[in-house]
Amino acid sequence: MKLSEADARPTVGFDIGGTQCRATVVSAAGEILTTLSVPTPDTEAALEDAVVGLVEKLRAEHDPAAVGLAVAGFLDAERETVRFAPHLPWRDVPVRARLQDRLGLPVVLEHDANSAAWGEYRFGSARGAGTWVFFAVGTGIGAALMIDGQLFRGAYGTAPEFGHLTVVPGGRLCACGRRGCLERYASGTALADTAVEHGLPPGMSGPALMAAARAGDARAEAVIADFAAWLGQGLATVVDVLDPELIVLGGGVAVDADLFLADAQAALAANIVGAGHRPLPVVGTTELGPAAGMIGVADLARTHS
């Protein structure tokens, strides 16, 4: 199914997470019109029923031209199949065709970080950028790379996995099964481990640590400084490989970027090859916030279906 270039109807963008399945109607200008959500079901059939049900409810007030799904997981290169999503029931499932048949609308699948990056490129902080990187820092680290207006997915659709760069050989165990990945030192969940190392109680959440740091707790401030140093080192590796002009930080942790962004930028500048003798990328934060993925995948459904 193809949309007419003149079709100005809104499209629907989904953010399908491990706990909530959110659907947003987005205008051609990237404006959010309506949002609905339901708890994410734990079976294939129930999840697909939930997606169809939300679209049907939205159709009562809107006339969407297409549907896009932002998925936190691995897709095939053609973006037809969800190969694996850690917090969702799909395993090697042809999700796009199934939903398109049921909805009678064009359907697009995209990785959640790519979706957010596209949203920022079209309507947010990356408008006009040539070579740039999106870092979604939340429970883990999601990432996207765009070059001259195109998302870079690699040969098999899984690039880039910057969160799983090894920064500490033999270090903290990662959910991916390896040790020492960047996201085990510079993500929301990593903050809890670092907090324990600094003598804080086990189980402190990222927001609690950020709040403690804002209140002047010296141990929490040390945790945030450690986080910033690791994030900057990881970004320096990415800069050495790609030499981007811009890095945009998104995800839940980016809400508190004022606490760590300057230190992360300093660590980046100190750790790149040729430090002090080459241009540095601009490092900023998302304009669209948590809605970036839904806005982006809704626009991808319009322009790439």
C-alpha cells in the first residue's frame, strides 16, 4: 500500500513498550492530536488485538492514512518482521503484514531509537543536520545514526548498538549476556549499581538519585559525575568512528541533562583522538521528549509506507 504524496490526513504512531502500548494521532506537521494507551499484553494475539483496537478507537474521531509502530527490538532488514523484542511477545513474527491485513491501512515498522531520531530530524532538535547521532539514555541505551537524511541500519537492520560497546572488559554483567557494556555504566539502571558502589542504599531509582543530587547529597553527586564520565567516554568513541556534527540525547535520563551534560561534554572532549585539535560535535537534548518516537514513526508511516 502506498500513500499519495498529496494525502494530508494524519497518521498513527505507536510506542510499544514493555508496560504500556501508546498510540498517537499525528498531523502532517508533526503535531500530536490525540493519544490513547493500554497496558501491553503478554501474548502475540493479544498485543495485535490491542494495536487494532486502539486504531479503531482513534478512527472514531480521525481518518488516519497509515500506521507506524516503534518497536524496542530487532527487526529484519526489510522491516517486515520483529525478530526479537526483550519485553514483547513477538519472536520472528511478520507483524507488518499481519497488522496491515487487519487494518486495511499501510503499516510501517521501525526500531524505537530510529523512530525517535526521525522525529527529531523532521520536527525537533536535529532539523537540517547532515551526519548526526541520537542517544536514547533510559533503562538501557538505544541509538540511531542518520547520514544526509537517511537512517543507517547496517546490512542486516540492527545498527547501531552503541550501548553495547565494551568499555570495561570483564565488567558488569549486561542483559545482552556480555560484560562491560557502555549501558551498564551510563544508563538509568546503571545508576543504581553505581549508587551502591558509592555507599547509597540498594535499589535507588534514577529519578531518586537525580533528586538527591539536586538536593546536594554528596554521594548522589558523585554517582552523577561517574555517570557523566562514562557517557562522555562512550560518546568519544562514537565521535572517533563517525565524526558527527551533532549528538542528541533523549530517553528518560535526558530529562535531568542539566546535572550531567557539561561534564559529559568535557569527558568527550578529553577522550577523543586529537583532543584540542579538531572540531567537536554539538551535544544537545531532544525537543520532542518522550513523544519523539511516536511522532517519528507516524511520519515514517506517511513518507515511507
